Amino acid sequence: MLFNSYMFLLFFFPVTWFTYFFLNRYHKETLAKIALLGFSFWFYGYYLLEYLGILICSIVLNFSFTRGMKKFCSRRRMFLLLGLFTNVGILFWFKYFNFFINNVNTICKTTFSDLHIIMPLGISFFTFQQISYIVDSYKEDLDYSFLDYALYVSFFPQLIAGPIVLHSELIPQFREKSRKRVDFTYLAEGLYRFSKGLAKKVLLADTIAGAVDWGYNHYELLTGPNLVLLAVFYSFQLYFDFSGYCDMACGIAKCFHLDLPENFNSPFKADSISDLWRRWHMTLGRFLTTYIYIPLGGSRKGPVRTCINTLIVFLVSGIWHGANWTFLVWGLMHGIGLVLYRVFAKIWDKLYKPIKVAATYGFFCLSFIFFRADSLKTATTIIRRIFTDMTWSLQENFYKAFDVVDVTYIEEHIPVLRGVLERYPATNMWLLLMLSFFICFFTKNSIERKNPITVKSAVWASALFCWSVTSLAKVATFLYFNF
């Protein structure tokens, strides 16, 4: 089920919220947790029931491993390794096995069949979350009930695309009695943030998505400047899509009086690659640092080893995002970028900040061409044409993709706007480009806004919510659902 769907907005969310707090109101706390767990399972298995079976099996297996550690203390390491290998094995089977077979066929000239394995939604997220729990269980004696653990893994706002939550951040909140009573301040803040996230997704990301999809499907028709615009617009699509999801996830959780960790902090304002990864997908960066980088030795074993560890972490990050060589190259580019920053940090840090921000953003756009392209050939062709084909001409189908119905309807009924659009047909594209730049580079994000909800902000959020709901012409998945 998707946050940006009528099923979720008009039925699932209000029924889940009412049921959870109704049961808590009459001190049926365990039953309230069971209900929330059941709704979370329904949310996950809504489109394909097989997904739900995989999730439940994963939860039972991992909880069993941690119970084994507790019961058989002398064999804790065995259960740790068994848990790690099982989780990595499940992830490999569903996400990478076909990729592995295809590459074996290419290299060895074999003809092994593709098994057409269906990858469960969000498997990378809930697998990493459970790996963190297994490792923490090995380090300390955790004692949570199966219900608390299952709800921690499957709590629906963060189940599909994060954030990657630690047990210490969520399970204690499930147990706090003060969070089980309806608090309208929490509810107002949650709905406000959810409305902002929904607007980012529906009004901005999905509008940009149509043009980006057309551009990557017909990149051979685009000149260098067109491809630069394509790369920039994809960066904004990804920004609003992921930022919108994070806002919606945190907003929904807050409606249940639960606080999820922040996962997105204006990454385009970053002035270095290091700063970028402190702002982009923050909980993934935390996981990779805590459970891979530090165990490898971190920065404690000299500069050469530090650089190697950094490259390993970003290669893992690349392959985590998808089973394609394009993601490996993308991860390697960011790993090399971070290594170069470490080497030349003293020189870099002396540069004028706007130059650093612009260069970091430029690197982001360039590297994410590999992230979006379906093959290395496509990505390298686009990059080559960006630097060699300087012909300035806008492809009509590209800029026409920004003429969405709700905007053009208004423009057609206002003579002045209609005249501008007839004379400058790419107006909507340029306006959206400027709006995207302004939002991403010059406005405060949800983390920075600490002011309480006012009547003005509530009216504004309500207007955005209504506009977004009326614009749900089609249900568009979130980009990170694929990971």
C-alpha cells in the first residue's frame, strides 16, 4: 500500500489510528499492539500476499537467532554468524541471484535460466534493520517480547523505505504509557508534516518524473544542454520523492505519538561529499558506519586502510541500492569522491562556500546519471554527450511533459498566463526548475523548523493536502521502493 493512495488516505490510516488509540483508551495495550502489527502486515501484503509471508518468516527467524544467543550463551557467536549469513543469503537470493546468473552467463558463455524471482518490497530496509538488531543482541543482553520485536520491524510508516531504525529508538516508545493517550499536539504536527511530504511527492516529484522518464527513454534525441537539464531534474525528482517519503513516514509515526529518526537534512546544501553523506539517507550512513566501517577498522589503522575501508563501504552502499553494475559504479564514484576529500580537505575547506556547494551538487547530478540509467552504456553515452554536444535546442516532448493538467487548466482560464504560455511554451519547465532550486537551496527543512503549528501554517498545510489529493490521477510508487 502507498501513502499517496486513496485507500491509505481515506480508509487505512484513519481506521488504524482510531483502532490503536481506542484500544489503548480502555487499557487494552497488548491488544492495541497486536492490532497495529496486524494493520502493518496488511499494509505490507496489500498488493502481493507472498511479500507478507517472506516478511513474517524473516521476523521469526531473526527473533529465534537472538533468543538462541540468550539461551545458549556459550554459542552466541554461532548464532550471530548464522543470523548474518541467513540475512545476507535471503537478500542475495531475492535481490541479486538473477543478477549473478546473468553475469555468469555473460562471462562463462553459459545458458542458466533466469528464475524470475520477485523481489519483496523494502527487503533491503527490513533486512538491514534486523541485522543491526542481531549484532546489538550479540553485544548486549536484549530482552524484548516477540510482539515488540515484530512491531519494531514491521511498523508500517518505516517498513518500505526507511528510515532504518534501531531497536533502542522505537521499542522503548511502544512501552511508554504517556504515548498511548491521544495528544492533539502530536497529531497536528504529524498531519502538518505528512501534508508537506505528500505535496513534495505528488505535486513536485511526480510532475518531474514524467519528463525524466521520457528523457531517459529517449536520451538519444537530446542534446548536451537538454541532458544537463535531465540530470538536474532527476536530482530534484529524487530529492522531493525521498524527502517527501521521509516527511510522510515521520508525520504518520508522530500521529501515533512515535518519533522516528531523521533521514534527510537538505543534502543539496552540503559543501563537500562528506557533508552530503551526513545529510542524505542519514540512517543508512549510520548503519554502514556502525556495522561495516568501524568493524573494518574505521580510520584507526592509518590513512591507506581508511581509504580502503571507505571504498568498501560505498561499494556496499552501491550494491545495496540495486542489482546492476550502474549502482556499483555510482557507489565507487562516491567512495573515490570521499577519499579525495579526505586527502585534499585542507585545500577544499578554504574555498568559497558557494563554490563548494555548487561543485558538490554538480558531482551529485553527474554521479546519479549512473544511478538512474538502466545500463553503463546508457550512462556513459549521456555523460559523453553532455561534454561534447553543445547544441542548444529544447526537445518539445521534454518540456511539454511539465504541462500537467491542474496547472494548465488554471493557465488556460487566465488570458495573461495563456498568452505567456503560447509565446514561451517551455514556461512551466523553467518555473518548476526555479521553484525546485529555491526549495532545495534556500528554504528551511522539517528538521530546522521548530516553531509550533499556527493557524496560518495549518491552513497552508490543509491547502497542500487538498491539492495533492485532487492531483492523485495515478498512484506513483516511491523511488526507494525498488531498494
